[in-house]
Amino acid sequence: MNILISNDDGILARGLAVLGEVCASLGQVTVVAPDREQSGTSHSLTLHRPLHATRRPDGAFQVDGTPTDCVLLAIGMLMPDKPDFVISGINHGQNMGEDVLYSGTVAAAMEGLALGIPSIAISFAGGDLRADLTHLRKQIAVLTDLLRHLTTLPAFPGNTLLNVNLPPVEGGAVKGVRLTRLGRRVYSN
């Protein structure tokens, strides 16, 4: 299985490293991510300047553009074969309700879906990934099992983007998975 991973928190984000570790146990991984923080960029494209993709010593690509740019460049130019899945994340903070309209993490997965590739966005509901990294690392087995299940479904749901929010608890405290529809999230300030 060929997996493209990206994010909106940038190439050095700890969540991206954890996702890379998880996905490497599932198949061949290509990492193409922004060179810096791109949270809240939504589904924006870079149109008025050239984009640059730089290969890092670890084999990943960093792009001086948005998460959507990263997925487009990866699929159109950087990857020899079209990926079987686009998986974006692990975002620093949850993506629920209207958050998904602004999220670069969700946008990267949405771009994969727009290109006909099954796509999953993953976020971590802890507010500070640096402080909660221990909880996230202890969810690696849970996330690996979940992604293994989703990527081996006989028929991944067509025209569907899955948006996964991991709770800020240790893996052993995760009691299961709940499939829901997108809700509403109202901000009062």
C-alpha cells in the first residue's frame, strides 16, 4: 500500500512524526508537508509565486506552500505512483464542527478526495501536543489498528472523507470508536 501523508502544522510537527511511524507499519510512506505552520489556511492554493519542494535528508519533502499545495505537488510531480490513501495529521488540536472548514489538515485530505483518492484527516483533541505527546504516543497501537482497519476495508466509502479526532488520553483508556456525522460548533467570542 502506498500512503501519502501531509499536515498543516509543518514538516517538523511531532504529530506528523507519529503519523509517519504509524503509517510505515501499514505500507510505503511518502511525506510531503509545509515547511512551516499553515493552520487555518483552509483549502487555499498558492497562485502568485512559484512553489518549491525540497527533499530533506530523511527523504520527506518540505514545500513552501499550503497543505493543499503539498498534496497537489505530491500526486502531480513528486510521487512516481498515485497513492492508495492520503492521510493528513496528526493535527495539534481537534477538528470538529465548522473547524473543518478552516482546517489545513482537513483540506489536505479533502484535496486527496477531490483527486479520487480515499482520504483521512486525523487530529488530537489535546490542546497542546507538546504537553500531551505522551498520551498521543500511547495511542500508537490504537491508531495503527484503526488505520489498518480503515485502509483494508473491501470498499472504502466513496466520496467520503473520514475525520478522526483522537481523545487526549492514554491508549488503554480509549474505549472504542464512534462513527458520527459532522456536528455544529459555535464560538461565542
